[in-house]
Amino acid sequence: MPGQNKHYNLSLHNDAMRILILGIDGYIGWPLALHLLERGHEVSGVDSFYTRKRVREVGSDSAIPIMSMERRIESLKEMSGHKLSFIRGDVSNPRIIYDAIKEFKPDCTVHLAEQRSAPYSMIGLKQATETLQKNMIGTVNLAYAIKDMNPGCHILKLGTMGEYGTPNIDIPEGFFEVEYRGRKDTLPFPRNAGSWYHWSKVHDSNNLMFANNVWKIPVTDVMQGVVYGTSTEEIDRFSSPTRFDIDEVWGTALNRFCAQAVGDMPITPYGKGGQTRGFLSLTDSIQCLTIAAEKPPEKGEYRVFNQFDEYYSVNQLAETVKNSYEHLTGKPARIEHVENPRIEKEAHYYRPDMIKLRNLGYRPSRSLETEILKILSDLSKHKSRIDKLKNCIMPKTFWAKSSGI
Ligand code: USQ
């Protein structure tokens, strides 16, 4: 029931909000909707089913079967009584976003409706420009729609820790103080992304910072790490799974490693495997986004949160998955370093800050080991689907080979 999480309890009778989720059909969008409804908020969503379509196009599918949006909404209503309004459409179409904002008048709009895969953006020129256009235009459309139709609405935008790259110094949350030729200023921390996808997020951040500057739209720009997991409390309670991608284009590191173990395939750290990233469970990603929505920025504020739980190297994750799988099943798992399809540092310094969300009450709720066991057990029920996706697992999208024609 509403307000259950001890770390960010709200008195929901007074504080229930109207929250619009752009990209509600996605890996994070769907469990976020379930969680916000459970906390007593009114939720509306927009989605064009872009991810479902693009995943099919690379010959893949969600390893865990998911319902159609129509069925998701019906089944949720049957099981919980929650009502969810939904508009099918793409936020790169200004009409869609203007109508959604005008009709629903949200207090907060969570923007997740972007092309989210780094490998997809590196397939070739078509995918690169599609990513840049889709992501940047959607975000600018949203900024204009809020300014024209509902000024004061909080934009909660999903960016990525990958915007910063892997500098040889600590990474602050968005801004840092610089002294240059005897003068000081607080400036955006330099961004140095590693794919067209990650650069599209950098451009989004710049554009939102500018929109905030001229129109004072309150913005939270979330630099989120890699998310892993199959479940949240609400997914399990309502038997309403979210998608789980494992192929080389749409799957991400830890989720892929778990699927590889379950599918009797080698676990594949790319290159030396010293690449280090911030990671967090799906449950904790939802917790962080909920906190950011419920504790909005000040009027006219632009704030940046780094959002992850811990940082790990790819090798550490591969080892943990291997050990957990062997412990759980008694069967051996295999790690095989494969040629790195990306152009990235394979051994580097990495120490980002993660303070602001903790100050607002965020506490990690699941350990890596517990979550991996849960993923392995959920995936083992769908081993036959994973077996059918075997041809989509090994990397084929090489940054150096990305081609114009
Ligand atoms: N990697 C492997 N083996 C694999 C898959 C990935 O070693 O089988 C390595 C990659 O080379 C990379 C690291 O794992 O060094 C992370 O790759 P990833 O595919 O898990 O994640 P990434 O491409 O960075 O993108 C994902 C999401 C994206 C989100 C981002 C957060 O797809 O939407 O923004 O994680 S972050 O990585 O912090 O930028």
C-alpha cells in the first residue's frame, strides 16, 4: 500500500501528485508506473513502442515475455484497481507531447522516451542520426510544451553516467568549482561520452540547462548508471513483468551475464574487462526516480543527480555472476574475454560522487548478490526463450566499423 518504503515515506493524502511518464512501456517506465500508482500518485503514460520494434528488428526479443500495453493496463486494474491513462505516440512529434501535457497537467514529467542503446547508435549513420534526432528533438519538444502549456511542471529527465566518460579525476554531480588564471567559477563538469547515444544525452543536458536558464523550468537531470534486475516488489505482486533484453544491441552488462550463464553460454567481458561503471538494481533505480519526483527542485532550479549504488568493473560482475550461478545450480559457468567491440578504456580510474540522493533519503535496498540470485532464478523459468536468442548474444556491432552506407 502507499507509503510503505521506510526510507522515503510520504503522507500521500496531502502529497499525491500527477505524474506523466514518457516511455512508460520501457524497462524502467513500466515498473516506475506501478510503483508510483502504489504510492498513491495519479499516473499517465506515453509510448510509441519504439523499443519493442527496434529490438525485433535486430532479430531479438525480451527474454522475459511481456504483455501488450492494453493487457498490462487491464490486468493491473483487475489486480489492484489502479487506473492508468495511456497515449500511444512519439515525443519527437510535438503534437503528441503538447496534447499530453495540456490534457493531463502533470506536476512532474518523467522523460524516459529515448533511444537508449549505445550499440544501436553505433551500427551506422542511419542509427546515429536517428538517435541524435529522436533524443534531442523529444527533449526540446518537452521543454517547449512545458513552457507553453504547464509552466512550473518539473522535468525529471533520464541522462546517463556515461556523459562524463572515464576521466582520471573524481566526478562531481554535474558541476564543479574551477580556478583558472586567478579567477573562480562553478561550471558544468566536462562531458566526454563514448557513443552517439551517450553524446545525445550530453546534448540533452545542455539543452535542458539552457531551457532552465531562459524559462526557469525546474529540472532534475539524472546521470544514471547501468541498471540490472528482473523484478521489483510491484512487478512480482501484480505478475506484470518488465522487458528484459539480453542481445548484443539492447542488453546491458550484468543482465547479459546472467542470461549467458542460464543459457549455458560464456559470460563475455569485453577486452580486459577493467571497464568500471556505476550500477544499480531496477528496484533502486525506481526508488531514486520516485524520490526525485516527490522531492522536486526549487522553483527555477536545475539540479543534477548521479544515480547508482556501487561501481564495479566488468570483471568483478562476471566473477560474481559465475560464482552465484555455480552456487545456485551446482553447474559450471564459463567466463570468456572477447574482442572489445567498443572504443573505450579497459583499465582506468573511476570515482564518481553519489551524495545528493542519499541526502534526500535514498538507501540501497538490495545487495548485488541477492539481486543476481533473483535474476538467475527468474531467467531460469525462460531458458527456452534464451536458447532461441543465442544468435543475438555475441557482439557484432563494432565502433570502428560503424559505416555511412
Ligand atoms: N560490456 C561487456 N560485456 C558485455 C556487455 C557490456 O564487457 O557483454 C561492457 C561494455 O564494454 C561497457 C560496460 O560493459 O564497458 C557497460 O556496457 P553496457 O552495455 O552495460 O552499458 P552502456 O552501453 O554503457 O549503456 C547502458 C544503457 C544506457 C545507460 C547506460 C548507463 O543501455 O541506456 O545510459 O548503461 S552508463 O553505462 O553509466 O552510461
